[in-house]
Amino acid sequence: MPPRLLLVTVDRLPAWIVPAWGATWVSAPALDALAGHGVVFDRLISPSLDPGQTLDALGGALVTAAARAGLRPTLVTDDAAFAARWAAEGDGGEVSVTVVPALVPRRLARRAEETNLGRLFAAARGLLAGGEESIVWVHAGSLGLVWDAPEAFREPYLDPDDPPPPEGVAVPSLRIDADTDPDLVMGHRQRLAAQVSLLDRCVGELVASLPKPPLSAEAWTICFVGVRGMPMGLHGLVGLPGGDGAEMPFGESLHLPALIVDGQGRMAGQRYPGLVMPADVGETLREIVGVPERLPATDGEPARPLSDLLDSWTHDDRDRVICVVPGGMAVVTTHWLYLDLEEDGTDADARRRLHAKPDDFFEVADVGSRCPDVMAALREIAAAARVGDRLAWTAPLGPAGEIA
């Protein structure tokens, strides 16, 4: 039997809200347990906010190749657009797709089982009970549509003196200005934390339903990864008040959680601090599953599989990730995040910002004026990327590759 893979992808899940990536105030014991048994990737950066592109990089190309190899992947999703892609796929191989349509209720669910995430993961558990699948991909898209976690999931995040969080199930959509009540922003973050706790419960139940043979070729490799993040007030937006077209390339949206629990138990409990792209994760899963067909590059840069980390904790580290999104572009290096934002009525110099990484986790302090050489080096990289020049990915970083 080929190695088995459980891939869980969640759209609109930023790294900053997950405990294993620093959110100590959020409870997610199941994800903490997975992190303790696997390799945590501290800096998965998406080069795009197109969910289709990122999903293709993470698992889409793998599923197509696995189907051609006769492995019959199984997909379970609440995202109609994601499911439609596979309904239109006609290039060989068999892919089983189960759709659990996301609903927009009028009020919070009374029980976890009634939520969109609860129904999706229950369907996934039912499919796993058959015991025939070797590749199962569970994709949740509803986190960007509705927050329906029951009140019991919100209560742990409310202090006695806190005002109640905003009512309803709608994902927030507002711009912060001088008149915005800080308690309103905090209330929305508490609502998102409740959804993360609900997601954690669902993931824990799904993992618990897996067969548990000794570490062997029949053991399951588990990969959990985000697809896009969610702005939650750090840079003036809560949710997406201008739609996807207004989203800016800050870490709230681009920095995603990702971990792999290897079925053979390799490198359990490790953290990799280097830069990783979704295509790197997808290519790693291909090697673990044993699909012989190398996946195509989907992020503009060839994938660098991370399997060598699992074998010997050595890896050809990336020195940059270039991100192009509707609201601008970013060049992320080991030490820096350079931003060139698309803001109407703002001069070019004011649109460009520089943040020290990884220390400035939330991009609070613009240090561009203090590091002119770094700004100049990264501005050249960004200019090359803007016109599709391959040198953007290969040119030496110069001062931008150093710590000032």
C-alpha cells in the first residue's frame, strides 16, 4: 500500500491567530499536538492571494498526478468554486469529490456539529471510515464566509469586563479610522479566535478517526496549511471592506500556518525558520506519497521540496519570496519585508516601506529611512518582478541579504 496522506487546507486562516505560531491567548490543543509530532514551518509565505493558484501549488497538481498514477485521491470541501475545478477536470485519472455546501445561517449554531466546519469534517470522517483511501484532501473555504461557532467557543475569550463581541455570523468588513471603537476590533478578533478553536476541535476529531498502525508504510502523513490570511485591524482593515482587490501584502494575509507530521515519524517536534512557499509543500507531499511525476512550478519559481529536512535537517534555503497581490507587492527575505503598496494619492516614496524580520512580526516599524542601501537593493528586485524579469528571483540580494 502506498504511503497515506491527509491534507487539510483552510482558506482565510492567518498564522498570527494560531497558537503554534505565537497566539498564546488562543486555545488549539489539537493543532498544538500536531505541531509537537511534526515539523512546523515558521515562515510559509504565499506569493499570491489567488486561492486557486495557492491550492494548485499545495495539492492541486499533486492530486492530478496521483490520479494519473491510479491512486484515486478523495477530496472533501465546502467550497463550491474549489469543487467546480475538479468537476471540470478531464485530463485523465479518477478523483472523488464530496461537496458539503457552506451555509449562511441567521444566527450562531447551537452545537459544533451544526456549523459549516462541523458538517465538513464529519463528512471527511465518514469517508475515512471506509478505510480505502490513500490520499484525502479536506479543504475548508467557509472561514472567509461565515463565523458560526457556538457561544461556548466565544466565552473563553471574553473577560468579565469586556463588552460582548459583535453579534451575528457575518465575517467583518470595516475600515478603521479615528472614530473606530477599539473594543469593536477586539470583539472581531475574539470571534475569529472562537472559529479557530472550533476548527481545532474538528481537526482533532478527524485525526483521532485515522487508523493508528505503528510507524510504517501504512501510517498517515498529515499536512495542515493555510491558503490565505485575514486582515484583522493591524493596518487599517478588518476583514475585506474593499473586496479581494483592496487586500495589501502584509503578513496578516501572506504569512500562513503550515506543518507536516511525517507518517514515518521523521523529525518530530522540529521548527524550520526558513522561507517556504506553497509549491515547496506540494512538492514535498509528492515525494512522500511517491508520485513519480514532478509537479509543475505554479508560483513563478521552481519548488524546493523539503524532504531533505525530514531526512537530515539540511536544506537549500530560500533567500526570498516575491509576492504580488491586488494591493501592491512585497519582497520577503530572511531579514526584511519590503513593501510597495498601491495607494491612490500617495507618492512613490510614501508607498514604500521596510520592516525588519522576523522581529517586527506585525510590520509596525518602518525602518526604510534608516536602511537606504537595503531599500535600494529590494526596490531593484521589486522593479524586476513587476515586469516579469527572472532576475527578480536570482539576482544577488546585496545589502538586503544582511542584517543591518
